[in-house]
Amino acid sequence: MELFENLVSIIIPSRNIDFILCKTINEIRKLYKIVEIILILDEINEYPDFKNDKNIKIIKSVNRNMSAKRNLGVKNSNSKYIAFLDSDSYPNENWMEIAINFLENNKDYDAVTGCQFNWQSDDYKQRCLRLLRFNRFLAFKEWIKIIDIKTKEQDCYEFITSNLFIKRQTYESLGGMDENIYLAEDNEFSYRMKKNGCKIRFIPAFSVFHRENKLFPYLRKIYSIGYYYSYNLFKIKNINFIHLLIEVIPVILIFSLIALYFVFYKTGVNPNITFILPLIGFLIIFYESFLITKNFETKKYKTNKLKVFLFTYLAFVLFAFVYTISYFLGLIHFPSKKAEELYKHY
């Protein structure tokens, strides 16, 4: 085990040291006593929980971008492998062993990623929000499997940096992450890896526990992501254009619906029939909410099916509304707070 730990540096970007980051560090230390942990912080504050841990390195960053923080962390490490976690994600059992064993025995692969599950202390609402975020209608195809431990091990071309294990040599050869990007830096880097022939393996058992936001911060996060993506639609290089096109679809559908309404109105056709389309949308949301509720672990979260369904349905509707509005406002460059102010990275 000690041999493994000496091969890896775990890099965690954060705003500062708070109870969430302390929880993450403590959970890592339960599994890996001596592995190097590099914290990249906006502000360095008191850290009594682990100030005597000689294998924790704390570095102040002048750039709040997650990409810049991760690059800084890599520059301050000397290990063969780099592991990226968010300050609110901590590893499951055998996390490091799974990744190192695979990469040591499969030299043609460059990185490993895997599943992400709710913190055990998350309530049923946070669980519902995670299931929504990775729902087949709301997430990229590559991301849906992230919450399903039953997914088969497979190659993939995209990852989320709250759970990534990568060869240091690969990371440096690609020039690290784009420090001009505030959001979607992992998408951009994934796409660049694919373009350069790098191979990523999705191993479900290589998993972490990742805390989900409460409803209001969750919706604020969705708004900022939608606004940022659309505002920078043609500015972000090395991004999967199909992904961006998919995200524009809700806005296109709304404009098409409005246009269709006026066409029917002008041609003498009853325009009210266009309201069938939104009704279909609400029925789809109803059905998806029902499926989530049907498979929900109510005993684990000490709740009942009715509460789960009502919250999921409401959150689904709000998600669709907020994301569509934010995307539209971003496309027209409507004055809004910058993503850096809206999306508060842990």
C-alpha cells in the first residue's frame, strides 16, 4: 500500500478550508495514510484538523479558475500519477488500487474515471437532484453511467474531474487544462485528450462519494452553467460541438413553438393546438419523475414515495425552466453576473 501511495499526488482545488474539505481529507486519510495531498486555495485560513500532516501541501492560487488551480497543483507535484478530486468528493474503498493496477497493466491507457455517489449524509432531496442531473434527458450520454454501479467497464471519451486518475506525463504533454476557461474545463480537456489519441477507461468500482447541492444552490449552478456555455458558445476551443448543439435544443424548441403559434394564427388555424407540445414535455417530466420515484431507496433516506415524486417533479420543471432561460440570456449576451460570481466552486 505504501508503495502505491508514493506513486500518487491527490490534487484538490478549493476556495478555502471549511468543514466540507476537512471531511474529504479525513475520509482520504482513513484509506490512505501517507499519500501526498495538494490543496490549491483562494484563501489560506486555519486548518487545525490536519495541520500536523506532513504529507499535505497547501498552496495559494492567484487564479480562481479550477483549471489554473489544477495546473498549479500538478506543477507542485513530482508523482507518476495525478488524482483529481473536488473538495466535496472523497474516494471509495480500493479507489487508488483499482486505478494504479489498471494503468500499470494497460500501458496504452492514460486515465481512469468511474462512478460518483451521494455522500451518505445527503438527504433524499439531494439524492433526487443527483438523479436528475444525470438523467438521460438532462445529461450527456457519457455522464449517465456515472451514477450506475451496474454499468459495464468500458472505454470512454469524457470525464468529470471530481473523480479522475491520470498519468502525469499525459497531463503535461497536453499542456494541462485551459486556464482561460472557468467552466467546462474538464470537457475541453477530455475532448483534447480524444483528439490526441489518449485512452480513458471507465471503471465503475473506481468510485467516489460526491456531495450534492441543496435546491437553491443547485439551480444557481444550473443557471450559471447554461449562461456561461451559451455566452461563450463560439469562444471555447476544443469543445465537442455536438454537446453544445444539444444544449441549444431547448431554446430552439421554444422559438419554434412561438413561431408556429404565430404561423397558425396568421393562417387561420387554431393556434392553441401548439400547446400540445409543452403538454407532451410536462408528461415526459411526469414519467421520468415516476421512474426515479419507482426505483428510489426510500428506506435508506427515511422518506416516502409521494415526497420523492413531488420534489423530483418540481425540481425537474425548475431545472428545465432555469436552464432554458439561462441559455437564452447567454445567447443574447443579456447583462448578468459573471459565472465566477454565480458558480461558487468548492
